[in-house]
Amino acid sequence: MRSLKVELNYRKVEEREMADRCFPNKMPNFVAEITETTTEEETTSDSLLRLLSLPYPTISERFKQAGLSLKQTIVRETWVSKGRRVKDFTLYTGALGTAFLLFKAYQVSNNKHDLQLCSEIVQDCERASRDSRYVTFICGRAGVCALGAVAAKHTGDEQMVNYYLAKFKEIQLPRDVPNELLYGRAGFLWACSFINKHIGNTTIPSSYTGPVVRDMIREGRQLSNNNSSPLMYEWHGKKYWGAAHGLAGIVHVLTDMELSPEETEDVKGTLRHMIRNRFPSGNYPSSEERDNDRLVHWCHGAPGVALTLVKAAEVFRDQEFIQAAADAGEVVWNRGLLKRVGICHGVSGNAYVFLSLYRLTGKVEFLYRAKAFACFLLDKANELIMDGKMHSGDHSYSLLEGVGGMAYLLIDMVEPSQARFPAYEL
């Protein structure tokens, strides 16, 4: 046990770390929308509060225009300026992320040019990914083939649909492949689910995914070794809990698979283990037995776990998961206004927690919180980035790290009930 003095010093260090990572959330818990007879200028001199007071149809149009404009910048920086040639094909930091953003823009605006450009970028990603040893949607060839098939389906090109599906089915999972989302089996299975959602439920049959699921369950049980969690996994020697490399991401994918009753109970039990062992703050450790309560990201911490709990609540209709998801949402509201803009570990990704909770519960308070995070970005992100107070990511225009994620969120805010965290929620 720590002494009281050590404990107090530890808390002070944690408080400083949190201050370094996030802006204090000074936004009101709720702002009433102005009426049609009230002008925006009559409300307040605070530009953020003015945005928060706008009726949703009005702010939705602003989100749309800002997102589509930013999309054009991202296309220019990641595709046109690169000579329309792909080096980094991945969705995480590369050209496939731009293609995925274009597909989202097409879904919202029905602009066929966006769909065609998406298809062109995917085609060059397919060339660039042929020698890749990675098999996942976010960082591997599976994402290229899956998005290629879906984009071709929307263009009506059945020949290309069949081409990409054939290439997808040629992907072989190495024996030493991990189980996590970014580089492992979970990321491959997510690609299978993405294809089935957009092309047809049996396009990738359970006879194809089943052996992969069985391997994941078997390895999860082995590493658990009668631990209090029925399933446990390692990546690079650490028992991670987060969405990118750990339990949250793996369980999220498994809930979409055909499971036996025993496997279903293992999935539920794993989530209950995480809930029981969360921090007193409501946040979640980045890995097993980790005691540093500082990360509030999709990749590590409450945001990714919250999205998984929402998924579990949708599938299992378990009140414990619904409440735990809402509790995690409180952490994100209080500590999730990060000094980064992106999806993986930034404000854009954290906003999806509230969109997910809104979809689950229908409660307007969650839609307001998503709107608040999006308005914060719309109002302040460019200035904060220019002033060096906010990080635009090591790959500034990418989908998961940079302003590509902000563009994706703003476009997704147009139809919030349909919004899904990119490459995580289906």
C-alpha cells in the first residue's frame, strides 16, 4: 500500500499529466437552441456558445459544408499532390483512409464523383498492398479488398466486386498472427463483417470466419489461465485492454460472430472483468494491472471500451453494460477534450462515444454532447493547431491520426443516428 504522502504526490503527477493531455471542458452541460425568431448574434458573444445554441438542422448544414470542404483539402494533400500514386496504402495513416472518407462523403451527399475517386484510390492501394504481410482492415490488405468490393458494388461494377472478393479470399492468416484489431485476427474478421454488411450477409460465410473465431477463443482461454477474466490476450508482451490492441477491440469484433453459448458467456464475463477492475474515476486501464489513470483515447481507455459496451448492450440487452457504457461516457465528457484532433487518440474519436450512446438510448443529452465536441472542433481546432496548442497528428491529413478524422466526424454529424466510428462500428 502507498503511504498517504506518496498517494498525494502520485495524484498530483496524474493531474499534471491529464492537464497536459486535455483541455478543461468548460462547455455547459446543456445549451438551449435558439428559436427561429432569435438571430445568432443576439445570443452571446462567445462563438462556441453561439454554435451550441443553433438548431440542429442549422448546425448540421455547417458541419456538412465544413466536412466536405476539409475533405477536398485532404484529397489534394494525400492524393493529388502525391501524383495520384500510393505509398502508404493503409487506412490508419495512408491513402485508404482518404478513400474511406470519400465513401462516407458519397453516402451523405450522393456525389458520384466522390465514389469514383474512392474507387480510383482503392485501385492503387490494391497495387501497393500486394506484398503486404498484414491482414487487417485498418492496417492490411483486407481493408483494401473489402472497401474495393463495396465501392464497386455501389458503382454497379460486378466484375470488380468479384475481383476484390477473390483477392480478399486469397488472404492467408500467418500462424503467428496476433489477435488484436490493428494487425491481427480481429481486424481481419472486422473486414469480413464490413463486406457482409454492405454486400450481403453470407458473402463471407461463417464457415470461413468460424475457424478464425475458434482460434481466438482458444488462445484467449489459454492465456487467461483461470484468471478472473475468461479471455485474455497479449500484444508485444502486454495484456492490453483497449480497442486498438486489446480486449475491447477483440470483444467488439467477437460480438458480431456466431458464438456458442459458452463462448458468449466468455465474452460477457470478459467485459464484466473489465467493469469490475476499472479505475475509481470510471476510466479503464490501458493494460492488465496497469495503475496509471491518464489515457482517455479510443485506442487506450474509456472511449474504446465505451463503444464496445454499447455494442454488447445492443447484442445482449444487458442493463449492466448499458450503465457501464454511460459511466464511461461521463469520463469522456469530463476528460475527453484532448489536445489532439484525430480519431484514434483525439477529440474526433471521442465524440463518437456520445453518438454511440445516443443511438443506444435515444437520449438527447448524448446528442448534445456529440454536438458539443464537434462544435469545439469546428470553432477552435484550426486556431489551436496553428498556435501549437493542439496536435494535428504525425500524419496530419490521415483518417485515424489527423484532420481526416475531423472531416469524417463532421460529415457523420449530418445524420447522427447513422453515425459509426470508422473501421470499428458497423
